[in-house]
Amino acid sequence: MASEIIAINEFAGGGQSVGEWLHGWVTTVDHKRLGILYILFSVFFLVIGGIEATIMRIQLMVPHNHFVSPEVFNRMFTMHGTTMIFFVAMPVLFGFGTYLIPLMIGARDMAFPRLNALSFWLTAFGGLLLYFSFIGGNGLYGAGNAPDVGWFAYAPLTSRAFSVGHSTDFWTLALLISGIGSIGTAVNFITTIITMRCPGMTLGKMPLLAWMNLVTAGMVILAVSPLTAAQIMLCFDRYLGAHFFDTQAGGSAVLWMHFFWIFGHPEVYILILPSFAFASEIIPVFSRKPIFGYPIMVAATVMIGFISMSVWAHHMFAIGMSSYGNTFFTITSMLISIPTGIKIFNWIGTMWGGKIRFKAPMLFCVAFLFQFLIAGLTGIMLAASPFNWQLTGSYFVVAHFHYVIVGAILFTLFGAFYYWYPKMTGRMYNETLARWHFWLFVIGFHLTFDFMHIPGLLGMPRRIYTYEPGRGWEFWNLLVTIGTFVQGIAVLIFVGNLLWSMFRGPVAGNDPWDAWTLEWSTTSPPPDYNFATIPVVESRRPLWDLKHPEDPDWKYE
Amino acid sequence: MNSVAAAHPPLKPEWTLPSRGRVGMFCLIAAESAVFTIFVIAYIFYIGKSVSGPQPNDVLELPVFISICLLSSSITIHLAVRALGKAQMGSFALWWVVTLALGSIFLVGTGREWHHLIYEKGLTINTNLFGTTYYSLVGLHAFHVTVGLLAILAVAIFTLMKKVKPEHHEKVEVFSMYWHFVDAVWVIVFTVVYIVGR
């Protein structure tokens, strides 16, 4: 422990005492440190959310299992979903954005550094509040601890009558607080990108990562705010006896569904757009070609942002909307496959004819392309409302969205971890271990989530505690659980690799990938002020111009 | 190492970008608009759905006077900001205090209306759906007015202490954007609650 602190101390670049070191991290307003805090926070919750998933999978491994009680099982799927979306996926993507955006646009910090710190700590305390429910959720009633209403917490399950104790209060307050933090981060992203770009970096010359985070931030503002409003209403219902979602007094449970999914579906794109951003930075560098169709990429991103705001009710086909409603949401949901399809073609176009280097970041991005395509295809299936009526609430749906979240988002995230690791720590990760991580994770992922579709098609509903033998589900559930353990081992290798490399990895240098965006022009890790002199750029690939003065990009753009 | 400017193409015009404060405030206003939109949708969705009384047309009266006060405060804050831009400190202080007074009248008026509804008409947030949506929407707006008034009060105190200078013009102007937004929201709340909903 002591040697670890000393080593981290060196990494932080000072010879201070532990107290000073800790004080420095807690009070920091530096975007790089806050980015790393976001990422560490998310990795911590990733492990917790992963343990919850594993508990569920052990419970479902064989029929008639009693590994945990039904009550605990309900808490596990609620906490797994809430944790993974709000306290893993969003903060880790914000962490990378916070770290990378100022560096990529040639700025010294975010537009509002203190708001940045406030946003992080709001998110962090939101996460702690959610997990405090394990201790404090009982209240005076002795009724349940952690939230057990499912991650979308449909009314009237959340009303006082059905959720006695404080578990649902912890859920709603945690999401309210972390939501305010997310909105703060989004305000900061947009303001930074609009007002802090270095001279010469017009919007058309901005790295795609900045573009996609700009659109994401706009979606956070428009989508997380409704969730915040809905949580305020739920608080009023629970604390002040209001009747927003109280069907006894004429309130509507369906209104909560609409409010939740107005947030919930754009949220999927809030998570996937930063993943697209990673792929759009990594694939060109490892194919040794500039991104294919930059303006189309930007246009497709903006299109996704717009269309994703009008697809939410495809989560609600089964509640009995009018046929016009069903048709509208089927069409909009299918429309969104056009811009995403454009993106897939552009990434393939970037790789086409390139000198591809299959390092770990690129491996994860290639796997992402395949898996995201399959996830998109099951998405089109589920977007057709008649098909959806058959399979809604089944394991097919669970398999579909995990294919997106794990197969696409988590894969590009792993790629991003390996790609920017040398920049953040100054040291190179171990490529052999990274390949072990990749292959084990690919095998585990496909074992789990390919075969999860099948019990869904055979009629296995999601969220069931256990099932009877003889329905043809046992074999597939066993395979799914085995895959979970393979993924777990892969993640342990990943975490071990990052920890080991931080102290023992070879020194990376400023630009280990021969890349083209501004973050690679400064030292690894970057100094507090990022750039000694603010850079001036002339093209989308400023470092290419610097390395190839005889043939700079700005001649052709 | 950091000067990425290798061989420059012909010189470009001067590099200027929008002000941080304005862009940040626009984003905040967008987020707040989304929050208000959800509350307004809930209000409209529940019009006439209360299963018991009192109903809006039994108890609500048009708050004309306080609405005029709040909307005029948008004009006075604009005059104050313009005076600060021209370094006319006396004029700034006068209009700023008038804004504070007008905003306070609005808040007191809302308070009196609520007192009347609660103690004389027996309408609270848990009486029926009308009470739920009415107090939530009007209360959310009143909360924003309160936050704005606290900020106006802080600037007023700094003004009396002679700490506000013409170089603070942009910051004060960015705040005034928030106040204009709060006034604009009142137009919508007024229309929905007192005209459409009655």
C-alpha cells in the first residue's frame, strides 16, 4: 500500500505527503485530474455492477436455484441497471470527455473548471447515496433495503403503498443529484467546445471526438432534464402526498413511462455517441488514413441526435398505444438506422486500403463494428411493433441492449482505455495481456450475449427469479453464466494490466501511436497547463501537418 | 513542441469566439426549459382529470397586477444593464433596485395567493390532481424567481458597497438573460394555468 501511494505520488509529479496528495486530488479543478477521478469512480462501480450481474447469473444458472432470495434478486437487477447506466457508463464517458476535449481543441482547461468539479462530486455523492440504501433503506419500517423497483421504476411500484421504507427515496434522490451533475457537465462540454477552441480550429476542423461529445452534451441537456423533472414529481408524490403517478386519484402510470423513456431512449445515444467518438479517433490512426467522409460523419451524428429524441415510445409498444402511435415510433426507430449505417460504412471506408495495425485499441474497435452491426439488426427487429409485442419483456430484449451496451459501448471503451492510457499515465500497457483480455472478452461476450437471445425467443421473461426445468432454457442459461465468468476473468486481466503498467510499463513518450490530434503534441502525462503556448491549427490533423510540412493537409481541405 | 503551426497558409482574419458566460447561460436555459416543459405537459395532461374538487375555475383568479410587475421587471433590468454598459452608475443602481422591488412584489403576490388557496379554499398539493400540478408548476417558477431575486439582492448589496464597476457589465448581462427567461416562463405558466386551464 505504502509503495503504491509513493508510486502514484510520482505519477502525480510531486514529493508531497499523503495528506497533501489527497488534498490535491479532492480540491482539484484541473480537467485532467477530474477526468481521471471520473474514470476511477466508474471502474469502481463497474466492479460492483459486475458483481451484481454475476449474482443474478449464478441464480439463473440452473432451474429451481436458491442461491439468493427473490427479494435479493429484485434488488440485484435494479441496482445492476441503475449502477451500470448512471454510475458507470455516463461518468466514464464524461471522464474521457473531460480529460480529452480541452486537450484535443488546444485549450488549457474546461470553460468552467469549478462547475466541472461540482459536477463530478455531485455524481460521486449520488452514487454513494444509492449504495447507502443497503444500510439506510430500511427506514423505520424494516422493509427492504436496496431499491427493488427495476431500473425504470414504473409507477405505481414506486408509490408509498408498494415501496415502504426508504429504498425508492434513495433511488430517486441519487438519480436527481447525479442528473444535476450530468447537466452541469453537459453545459461545460458545450461551452468549452464553442468558446475555447484554439486559433484556426473552426467547427469543420474540430476532431470528431469533440463533435460527437458536443452533440451528446446537447442530448444530455434535453434528455436528462426531463428525468430530473420526473424525479422531482416522484419526490412530491412520496413526500408531500402529490398525485402525479397515483392512479387512485386520477393520476397516470403511463405518464411516468413517457417521462422516463423521453430520457431513457436518448440516453442510449448519449452513451453510444461518445463510443462512436472513440472509434472515430482510433480507427483512422490505426489504419494510417484520415477518417473517411468527415462532413458526413458530423451530419450523421447530428441526425442521430435529432431522431433519437422522437423514438422513446418504442419501449412502450405493449401498453396499448393507438396504431398511429405505434406506426410513428416504428418508423422513427427504423429511421435512426440510416445515420448509424452511414457511420459503419465510413469506418469501413477508413479501414479500406489502409495500413492497418492490429494493436489492442484497434482490435476492440474492429470487434465493435461487427457487434454493433448485429445489435443494430436486432434493434430493427424490435422496432417493428408486431415483433415487439411478441418479445417485449423477454430475454431477447435483454440480449439486444446488452449487445449494444457491452458489445459496442464497452468494447470501444476498452479500446479508448488502451489508446489513451499512455497519454494519461506516461507509460505503455502490456500488449500481450491486452490481447489476452481482448480474446477472452470476445469469447465471454459472445457466449453470454449470443446465447441469451435464444431463451428469449423461447419465451423466457426478463427479471424472473427462477424457472422450471423442461422448457429448453437450461442449457442456454448455463452457457450464458459460463460466459459471464469468462468476461469477469478478462476484466480482471484488464484491471491488472493497467495497474501493473502504471508502475512497470515502459515509458511511452509523447506520441506512441504516431497520431494526429493535439493531445499527442504535449507531454505524457500533460502538464497542468496542457500547452506551453496555445497551438494554432490549419487542418483536421494538425500533427500530420507538423510531421509532414512538405505535404500538409490544409492544402486539400 | 507545442507550436503546431508549421508552414502557415495565408493569414486568416482575427480569431474570436463567443463569450463563455453567454453560451453557458444559453445551455442552462435550454436545460431549464426542458424541465419546465415536462411540468407544463403534466399540467395540461391533467387538466380536468381531478376526481374531486376544488376545480381551477372555482378558486383561481387572474393575477394581473403581479404579472404586470414581473413582466415590467424585464424592462427595468434591461435598462439597468444598459446603464451599466454606459457607466451611468446612479441610473444602474436605480433600475436595479426597481427590478428587485418588482420581483419581490411578484413573489409576495404569489405567497398571498397560496395563503388564500390553502387557508380559505382548502386546496393543497395533496387535495387533488389540480392542486398537485398547480403547486408544482407555479412553485417551480416561484423557486426560480426566488433564486433570481437572491442574485439580484446580492448585486444590489455590492452596488451599495460601490463594488460593481462597468467592467462587470457582461456578467450582469449574462445574469439578466436568466431573469428574462424566468419572465418568459411566467407568460407560459400564466397562459396554461390561468387561461387554458381555467
